[in-house]
Amino acid sequence: MKPFGVRKIELSGRFPIPKEVREEISIKSDDPVEFFTDDGCIGIMKYKERCCICEANNDVKPFKNNFICQNCKDEIIIMANRKKEAC
């Protein structure tokens, strides 16, 4: 990781994200972002929907109140068809 300067945290707990960081990770105003911590560091990344089964973030489609990738969807269909055949 490379440093982008120092920012102060406001009383409300907010802090500005430097323009260089926003540009590097392609975030704009109102884009959802995720925060994570690792060994005392805070990370920010642009939010991407993930499969609720395997956590993949490619080829993900809404499914009820979650998201599911095509691979997991295909596996579920195969397993359901096997179960029907066994009955």
C-alpha cells in the first residue's frame, strides 16, 4: 500500500477520502464502499455484490434477497435434477 497523506477524523467519525484514492479505486459520490481491517490497518474498496454461497464477485445475479453466481446456480440445478431422478 502507498500512503496518500494525512487526514483528520471529524467529531462525527467521518474523514475525507483523498481524490487520488477515489480515482485509483474508481469511486464516485454515492458509490457504495466496503471497509475492512487487517492487523491494525483499515482498507476501503468499491463494493461489489458477491455470491452468497462461494463469495465470487463475477457473473453475479440477484436471487431473492441475495446474489448468486452462475456456477453456483448451475450446481444447484444439477443437484436438484439428481434428487428428482433418485425419487
